Amino acid sequence: MNKNIFVIEDDTNIASGLQVQFSLAGFNAETNQAEEDVEDLINSIKKFNADIIVLDLILPRFDGFEIIKAIRKDEEISDIYIFVFTDVSDADSKARGLKLGANQYFIKDDFSIEEFVRKVKKIIENKEAMNNGENKISA
């Protein structure tokens, strides 16, 4: 697959679990615990040349909504595919995240890390197949 996936997650155990599972699934994975400001985080995303973002909404210095807004405003990275992976499960937050520009919204309690990574990989494969003109449909 060879895609660069940038994981923004402040829980060390979840971040390392995601990094390992994404690496096993064929992604180049980097994690960031969002301890810097938004501008520095955006620069880290650019430096890594991320194709995909996995984003928690509950972070130490700001919320993930700010990251979504900053990514979508930045022309250089505005088309990056964003997966929200969070404990924030209320309908208003989900609607807000998607309205701001998240492509997918997943609740951590609904998936193990392995299941989430498999789901992300399948979505990316299906998206690429559609972009390549293949009529491949699966869930």
C-alpha cells in the first residue's frame, strides 16, 4: 500500500498500537501526541508528507476540531483524508467533525485497534479502486 499515515493521538498505548498495526498493514506510520501548537503540528504533517490522518478529538493542548479546520484551510494539505478515531461519541460532535471536513468518524469503543486498522485499509483500497476506475464494491 505504501501510504503515509499520520496518527495524532495523546494516549501512548493507543498511539503505539496504531503505529504497529498500520505498519503491519503496509502503511508508513508516524505518531504525534499533539504536545506542540497547531501550527507546529501542521508542519509535522507536511514534513512527513502524510496521505492520511488518524485524529483523536481529545488532545492535551487543543481539540481535534481545530486540527481539522487547520488542515482544510491549508492549500498544501487540504485534500488529506482524515479519519477521526475518538471517544467522543455524541451525535453533535460527529456532525461537527464531518461538517468541518473529516472524511470518516469512528468511535474507539466500537473497534479494537486491529479492527479499526483493517477498516481504514479497506476504505483506502476501495477509494483507490474507485479513483482508478475499477468497479470494486466491498465494506
